[in-house]
Amino acid sequence: MNRLRIFILFWTISLFGIPLDAQQDSLHLEANTVLTVKDSLELSERHRKAGIVFVGADLYSLALSGFSDRQGGAAFISYRVFNKWNMVAEVGYESNNYKDLDWLVDVNGIYFKLGFNWFISQDHQDNSNGFYTGARISYSAYQQQIKQYPVRLSNNQVDEYGSLPAENVSAYWFEMVAGGRIKLISNLYADVSVRPMIYMGSKKQENIEPLVIPAYGKDRGPINFTIVWGLSWKLF
């Protein structure tokens, strides 16, 4: 009789234990589902906060206009293509001159830059904030006037000076980019980058190598550097 009672008791516990286990599994599944949905919503919210289109201006080039021969300005637009990848286009105008080593050269014209930024790190709360690396292909179409150039003798002494009229020329170079974008207030961001530039080639005047190029700088060499200190506005 005792064995029968023990068997009935064991069978009853087993019978009611199955639904309890099933209920616990169901609760775990629902909890995991809720966490997954929550994570997805948080990820979606972060991507929603990340700006898709930014427009801005380079304040550094404007500042140089106040105390140097370099006059002009530049604007840019950035478009988030996918996740951390942003396409960037820049356009600007600059006039400059070169006065050294018996040369007097004036230039003025426009330049274009096209490339990308890839965000190395991003703010967890706002993906528009972060540090990035990137690259640009740059091209300048400008007018050059060589007001004076030296004509040297075999002993490198200057014999006389010549000049050339204004002519349309061009140059192109490659830029590597390292910078960051930081939110200031509302939709206003600071955008700062350092850019080593590598000269690639040019359309020359009378086969003379350019000494000054808009946006590239003076003393044209194989490598140069520039800084962009800009303010950008998040459109959406």
C-alpha cells in the first residue's frame, strides 16, 4: 500500500512538473525576445540619430585670408552611404602668389575634392560623433600668370628676367585624411582633419613646374600638408 501511495505521489509531481518546466522555458523565451527587440530598437535609435547629410564650410581657409597671401574659402557636403561610410565632396576658390628665388607668380581658380570618410569609432549615443580616416582625389583648374622668372647663365647667375602672360592650367593630387566630428549644439558640429597631400601631376605652362597651386600650397613638392577646421550642419 505504501509503495502504491509513493508511486501515485511521484506520478502526480511528474504530471504537474511538465507544465511548470514548459512555462519556465516559455518565460525564458519571452524574456530573450524582449531583450532582442530592445537591442534592435536601441540600434535603430542610434542609427536614426546618425546624420545622413551634413553641409559645412572650412573656417581655416577663411582665417588664412585675414593674414596671408592665400585668399578664398571652401564648402563641403557629406552623405552617409552605409553604416560607417560617408561620401564627401568639397569645392572651393583660392587666389595665391609666389614671391621667392627671383620668381613672381600669381594664381587664382577653383578646386574640387571627392572622396570618403570611414569612422573608426563612434559615440554610442550619437553616431554622428566620432573619429574617422579617409581619402580625397583633388583637382584644381586655375589661371596662372608668371610675372617674372629668372634666366640663368651656365654658372647659375641670373642674366635677365622674363615673363609669361596669364594661362589656364591645372593640377591634381591625392589626400589622406585623419580627423573627427564632434557635436557642439543642436545640429551644429565641429569637423577637424589633418591631411598629408601627395602631388600627382599638372598641366604646365611652357613646361614650367607649378610653384603655387590653389588648395595645395606653395613650393610645390612631392608631399605637402593642410588642415581643415570646419563647421558643419546636420540637415537630416
